[in-house]
Amino acid sequence: MSKNNRWVVVIIFFFFMLLHQTDKLMIGSLQVQISDDFGISNTQWGLVNSGALIVATVLYPIWGYLYDRYARAKLLAFASFVWGATTWLNALARSFGFFVATRASTGIDDSSYPGLYTLVSDYFGPTMRGKVYGILQLAQPIGYLVGMILALMVAPAIGGWRSVFYITGSLGLVIAVLIYFFVKDMPRGKAEPEFEQMAEMQTFKFSWDEARQIFKKKTMWFIFAQGFAGVFPWNVITYFFFAYLARERGYDEGSILFTMAPVILILASGYFIGGSLGDFAFKRTRKGRIIVSSIGVVMGAIFITLALNTPIEARNQFFIYMCLTAVFMPLSSANVIATVYDVTVPEVRSTAQATEYFIENAGAAFAPILTGLIADAIDLKTAILLICIVAWGLCFFFYLGALFTIDKDTADLRHQMQDRASTM
């Protein structure tokens, strides 16, 4: 495949992620409209969101296995079709029970990302993956912003939340067609340096023996551990930060929008910055991605501490510190994905990534509950600050552990790839 064609794939995947994240995340901004429509409580609303999370968590290992066994492009097209179909069903729901069930079904495609990332890893070599993943992950915060606009401005103008779901569901079907016809599968491992110039490649097939090797690599232990801890700050900020601004800092809706919109856009840039810095550092040392990730969690903890301890009246100072927090928070994201692929063989990378996401989702399930308990006992500021500092502190120590294992695990993979290349 030519270099131009592989960027077409990146563009299609970018819009898949952008529109999928829009569809997935805008429900938070639709809470009032949907709750009023069905006449439900906050507890029932929590059930709506938990259902999709549980379904996605359970299906991560299954998606990972399927991606490592079968054609990833076709499975991604199917996932996009499922996204469109389940969103349409969700819009058609007229009873709360059916709404909960159909909303839970939208979690089926939420766990489909490992195949996307592993397919990209076969288009781009190790020294480019970080920045490409950073570009793709720009779509997540931008999708959140687009979802807010659709929920708060478009939905009331076109007939309510169901109309918006029809739009995003239809776009899912369109993206499914684009992926099916324009994204081609690549031989697993094609972009590895040892195979990049080979006209023909041996097909590497999933094996349970190689899958078990994932858990024998010490770097993966630290990646899994940081994954569990690392999602706590993200979920705390996603679900509680808007309430913190309104209740404890006295921001009205307009102030929240004008404060958080730039912060989210800066956060989006942090994905690409992190991926690019990780690639730059990786070219110089195999520890490079881990070093960049470590800097991200330390600086994120420092700046969010400064932000939340800023006097309420000093809004400009608070805004500056939040912007700096947003730059550093996502530095590790693309680098963690790339690190997984730096130490695992191509035919089980989807399984490895899915396992990491499974563990992350387990952490995500605990984060809102723990935050709520601390907030009710003390206040939201303490809950957010305590969880962020503790979680990022743990991540820093896990990254320190990975610094001692990454060289060996990366070298082992390179030797394994060289051995395979020599037998072709």
C-alpha cells in the first residue's frame, strides 16, 4: 500500500472515532432532556450509563480475540454498523426499560478500538505509531465538544434527543460502508522494520501460546497496573468537574462553556504532542515513551493541584493552570498503546490491547463511586484532587518499574521478528 493510501485509512478512522465518540459521549449533555422524557431519577440515570460500560468491558476480550483471528477491516465495518443500528434502536425506545436495554447494546461497539489500533500498527512502523495514534486520539475530545453542541443547541432545534440519535446512528452506517470498501487489511507485522521491504510475508496466526506470552512480559504488568490507576482521573474529571465548577466555584453555564471548551481543545492537542514526543524519544532510547508518559502524569498532578487551590476569584489564573493540566494529561495515552505494540508480537496485539482496556474499564467502574463517596463526606474539590494525585502518583511508580523492563522486552521482540524474517 502506498503512503498516500495509508493516510486515507487514517482519515477514515479519524472520522470513525470522531463521530463514534460524539455519539457515545453526548448522552451526558442530554441527561436533562432524556430524564424529563422518561421521568427518571439520578439513580436510574446512572443505570443507563453503567449498562453500556458493563457490556463494553465484558466484550473487550472477545473483540480482541476476533481481531487477532479474522480480518480486522471487515470487523471494524461491522462494529460501525452495530454502532449505527443500536443508536437507531435507542432513539426508537418509548419505555424506560427498552431504553436501558438498547443503550446497553451500544456498548457492543464501544470495545472495538483494539482492532483499529492494531491495523494502524501494520500501516506504520514503530517510530511513527505514537504521532499517528495521537492524531487519531484528537477525535475523542473534539467528539465530546461536537456532542455538547448537538445536545445543547441542535437537539432542541430539530425535535429533541431522538432526532440527534437518528443523525449519529445514520453516520455510523455511512462510516461502515466507507470502512468496508476503502480500508484493506494488512498482513500482521507488515510495518515491523524486519518485514517492511518484503514483497510477500508469512501469515502470522493467533496462537494461545503467544497470547500467554503477553502476561510473561514484565513491561505489560506495569502497563496493566497503570491502566487501572490511570483512568481514575479521567473519569473523575469527566463526570464531576462540571459540577465542581458550578457548585464550588460559582460558574454559570456560559462561564463553564467558555472555560472548558478551550481546555478541551488544548487537551486534544496533548494527544498529538504526547505521541510525537514519544516517537522522538523512542528513536533515541527504548525508554523514550515511558519517560514522556512519566513526565505527563507528574506535571498533570502538579498543575491540577495548583488549579484547584487557586482562589475562586482568580478565574484567569485558574484557567491558565487548567490549560497546562490539559496539555500534560494525555501525554501518556498514545505512548501506552505504542508501548504495548513495542513488546508484543503482531498476531496477539489486539488481545493485548483489549486486555489493557478491560483492566482500564474495571478501574473506570470504581472511579465515580469513590469520587461520590469522598465528595459527600468532604467536598468535590477534595475528591477530585485526592483521586488525581494518588492515581497519577501510582502511575508514576508503575512507569518507573517499566523503565527497568522495557529495554529487554523490546529487544526480545526485535530478536523474535529478526528470527522470523530470516526464515522467510
